[in-house]
Amino acid sequence: MTALTVLAADTPSLVQSVDWLAIAPVVITAVVGLVVLVADLFVAERHKPALGWISVAGLAAATATLLPLRAGDRSTFCLTADPEACSYVADHFTVVVQFLVLAGALLTALLSVTAVRDARMPAGEYWFLLLSSAAGAALLPASRDLATLIVALEVASLPAFALVGMRRGDRLSSEAALKFFLSSVTATAVSLMGVSFVYAVTGSLHLTQVADRLEDVPGQLDTLAMAGVALTLVGFAFKTAAVPFHFWVPDTYVGAPLPIAGYLSVIGKAVGFTGLILVTVIAFPAYSQVWGPAVAVLAALTMTLGNAAAVRQSADRPNSAVRLLAWSSVGQAGYLLVPIAAAAYTERDQIGSTLAYALMYAAVNLGAFAVAALVARTKPLNRISDYRGLYAERPLAALSLAFFLLCLAGLPPGIIGLFAKVTVFQSAVDAGLGWLAVLMAINVVIALYYYLRWTALLFRAPEGALDAQARTKAPWPVAAAIVATAITAVVLSGAPQLVLRVASGSLFAQ
């Protein structure tokens, strides 16, 4: 008995304590999703709208649990043999991205309350899928091993396929969901192959250990390591909608319910750039000569093709407003990639510029989709020309949309958009990527054309008499989402240091 006691004392414990506060944002979101799914079985049809408000409350509670995590010094699920190698870390980077994800999902839920009822979508399935996807997106920034990263990516993505195709009987919706699914699965399979190559070279999946072991790779394994690094990036580049992995975006946004299109444009990109940051800056710094030029080229192609396609959108084409926002989001993804590429040539805190830009983009892009959802209630074709004279019909909605578009363009009074673009531009200059900075400046000028064209249309005289139906009162959840995003954009433009502080701070746990 004594020998067994001595043996037990010398054996490291495999039982790990769980930091429940650190994982609370993810757990609450997932648990509320399960509660909604089960409740749907027992709630009468006339009470199904309550499921939406339960989801809104759950996302609000999950967002509130980020407050005690602001110190950014918590971790859990660590190896007993190496306490520095953890699978879940709640540092400043994690908290900022989780706030972006959960707040964005909360606004999406507000927009969805009326959309689910009006389109007669199955409430229980819709809310469960939205919460499940949000839980996966919130898990991803905290993930610090490659296995958890891929699992989080898929948990965020798989429910999104179903959400895109939620409008049953709609051919566009079904085609969009199928295209999104097939292309995403292919990208994930390529990433899994890359992860397997990295594991074969390093013998570990934890990002910190992978980084250490890639510093000294035997010569015969160097080609395998480079292939693994390159292939691992593919799945995350797909979620970011980087060219050439962008082809699913326009059709998917058009076929999806508008709240889900807005969700994909913001939270989908958050998932993509978060994964790219983690694998490049934390796991693969030793191979920055591989991923640095690759991400720089992706950024250049993405911003150029996205803006060029947005300029070509015809104002009278059905769904042209959504298509323009889709191509605009591709162009914006190119700007988001610039600081990640810059991090290959300078210190890793350059990626703070990506987060600063993403916070601005999330608020104003969700606001633009909220206004689009409002206009689509009376003008379902959602053409850009349908927005002509919107100021005469809905002055506050028109002013809000104009402000959102000016923020995306980087023009006053959208000061936060200008400041965010300057930080991204500065990161490229500091990294010696002058050619990328020049190309970004050219693309910003190109983007001015279609943003200002749409903005001017809002204030032109409407064609014919005002439509009395178009002046009906907006549903208050949609109005609340527009007001929340507009106030956020105005506050950030008045105090840009609130976001720019992220660009200059230290984000990762030391």
C-alpha cells in the first residue's frame, strides 16, 4: 500500500481543473442553443417567437461575461507536463474577438426576430443553428492547438450552411447553401491535410510547441513543413473570402436571409482572420518567409478584385444592393489581411491594426445590412435603385446608411473608417511593403466611386409619388439594430482612440 502511495505521488496528475469563468462566453452560448432546441419540442406554435428572445438574452449574457475577462490572463485545458501549452487561452486578443463575435451575433439575432416570423422559417432550428455557429466562432480565438482550431472552424461553419438554405422552397437559397457547403468542405479538407503535415514534422498540435519545434526542422522535413504551413492557411483564407477562395460570396449572400448574409460578412470574416492570425503569428513564425509573401499577395488580389467587381454592379439588377455589399466585403477583407502580412516582416503586434479595422467594419457593415433588411420589407428585389429617395421615405434610415457607407469609404464624418484605414496603411509602410500600401491607396480611391454613388442616391428626389407602404413603421427589433450600430459608429468616430488603442496594445498573453 505504501509503495502504491509513493508511486501515485511521483506520477503527474492527469486531472485538470477547468476555469469556468474563462470558458463562460462559449458555454453559455452553446447551452442556450441546446435549451432553445429542446424547448422547441414543447412550445406551442403561437409561442415560438419567445425562442428568439431567449436567444437574444443568452447572447447578451454571454457578451456580459467578457467583462471579468478584461485582464486577459486566464487559461485552461493545459498540459500537465507543460503548463505553458494550453488549449484555451483568454488573453486580450481572445476577449476582443469574442466581443466582436458575440455582439455581432446579438445584432444578427435582433434582425432575425422579425425575419424568422415573416419568412415562416422553423424557429427552433434557426435559433439553435445561429447559437451553435456563434459558439464555434467564440471558441476559435481562444483555441491554442490546431485540433481545437479546426473543430471551432467547423462548428462555426456547419450551422451556417443550413442557415443559408433556411428559406425552404427558394431555389436561390438552396443553390447558395450547396455552393457554400461544397467549397467550404473542400477548403477544410485541404487545411486538415496541412495540419497533418505539421503534426508529422513537430509531433505536437499545441501552437506554442509547434512554434518552438519549427525553429529547428531537419533538412529532409523542411519541404513537408513548408507544405503543411501553406495548406493549413487555406481553410481560414476561405472563411475570410480571400481571392481566389471568394467565389462563394455573392451567390451565398443573395440566397441567404439578409440577417445571415450580414452575419457571414462580419462573423464569418472574424473566424477567418482570427484563424489566420493564430496559425501564422503564433504557430508558424519560423516560416514567415512562406506565409508572409503569400498573405501579402492574397491581400492585393482580394482588395483589387473585390472593389473592381463592386464598381461593375448595375443599380437596376435584382439583389444588386446585396451583391454590392458582398463584393465590398471581399474588398474590405483585403484590407484586413494587410497587417497580417506585415506581421511577417515586423513584430506580431502589427495584427492589432487588423482587429481595430475589424471592430469598425463589424459595426458599420452590420448596420448597412440592417438598413437593407428594413428596405427589403417593402422592396424585396433589393436593387440599389430602390434606395433612391430613401431620405424622403425614411430619413433616419437614410442618414444611418449614408453614415455607414462613408465609414466604409473612410470619408468624414465617418472618422473611424478613415482612422482604421490609416492604421492598416501604416502597418504596411512600417513592414516595408510599400507596393502593398500604394495598391491599398488606389483601391480606397476606387471604392469611393460606388460608396458615394449609393450615398448620393439616398438623397435624390424619388421617382413618382412616395409609396405609403414604404413609410410604415419599422419593426422595433430592426430599428433597434440600426440605432445600436449607428450610435456605435458615431461614438467611435467621435472617440476613435477606443478602437485604435487595440491597434497599439499588446494582445497576446506573454
